[in-house]
Amino acid sequence: MIIANMATFPARSEVLPDSLARILPQVDKINLCLNSYEKIPEYLCQPKINAFIPDQDYRDVGKFVVNDFSDDDYILYMDDDLVYPEDYVSVLINEHEKYQGFSPIIGVHGIIYPDVYDGQVGCRVVFSFRQALKCSRVVNQLGTGTILCKGYQAAKLNYMLGSERFVDVRYSRYAYENGWPLICISRSFSWLDEVKYDETIFSTFTSKWPLEVIKECQYFSGYGKLSTDVSLLVEGF
């Protein structure tokens, strides 16, 4: 099966229908965590949508509440403010199949940190999902709203708890601990786009990480932590 996991909240209710309309034809099922909702909207009562109101506000960790997958399922972690193209899922699956011998995790927004990282965001090499990328790159971190993995690579909720607003860091650490390379795929400009909001996680949190998040990031940061074998295959160096 192809399964998408997404978390949302009432302030995104206007864009959610369009986001789901783009995703639904590409997947078998969507698990949708409705943070801070009082009731499930009627339009979400569809066979392919498992919409639920959690017992607490998980914020972006809500993407990881449901994790009862078969090992061979394709899992997509998705964001409610991204505009996914019609071929999004097929492209990610094709890229995954190219490198399946390495148990890769595929994404569209990647970051490489310096070998000695002190939290300065300007020191990162960022392959933004909005920008074109001529050649796929092996990276330290992927944006979880752009990830495709297999069912056995889905992180458990207990592992992700406490990582609200830095789920990308926590999941990338999880991948590193398990030896799964992160591959940021090549694409054209604006192949993946977003609905812009004045307040983002980057503007309110990432640009001023607390020390404990920087330390967690340091665990998997740096060119020295990237797999040479996978880099040679993906990047052709």
C-alpha cells in the first residue's frame, strides 16, 4: 500500500481540501491528525481518509501518531501547506527503487551540516524543495513533509515525542541510528511548492534553536557522517 501521514490544525482549514485533493489520487490511504479540532469535518468522511482527533495537540509530531504499517508499505510524511505535484508519489517511488539496495529514505528538502555545527543556520547547505536541483544529493537531514520511506522505516510515536517543531532533526537522527541514507532528489524549479504563511517553524524556531536541539543535530551532522558508497552511486563522484 501507499500511505500518507499528515497533521493539520484549524488555521489551515481553508487550504486543507486542496492539499488533500492533490494527494488522494496518488495514494491508497491518508492518515490525517486533526490537532485542536472539536469535530471531524464531513468532507473528510471518505473511504481513503482516516481522519482522527488526537487526545492532545501533537503539532507536527502528529504525522507520526499512526505507525501500524506493513514493512513493505510505502509511507509518505506530508505537510498541509505544501503544494504537491500530480506525479509526486510516482517520482519518489521511482527514485527509491533506484537505490533500494541501500534501504534509502527519499525526500525533496535536504540539508548538509558542517562537520562542526554550532547552530548557525547560515553554515548549512540547504537544498530547498522550492529550488531546482540538477543532481540528487546524499544529505544529513530531510524535511519530513517531503519524505518517502518504507513501512519498517516509520518512526514510532514514542521516539518522536518531544520533538515538536524539530521533527526533521529527530527523524534524521532516527535514520542515522539505523544506517539508512537520506537522499534529496533532483527536480525542476517549483516542482514542489508551498502556500506561504507569515509565521513558519523556521522563522519562529529553527533560526534560534535551543542548545538541546543543536546537540541532537550534532549527532548526525557533517560530511563525515554521509555514506561514501551511497554518495558515489547517487552523485557519481
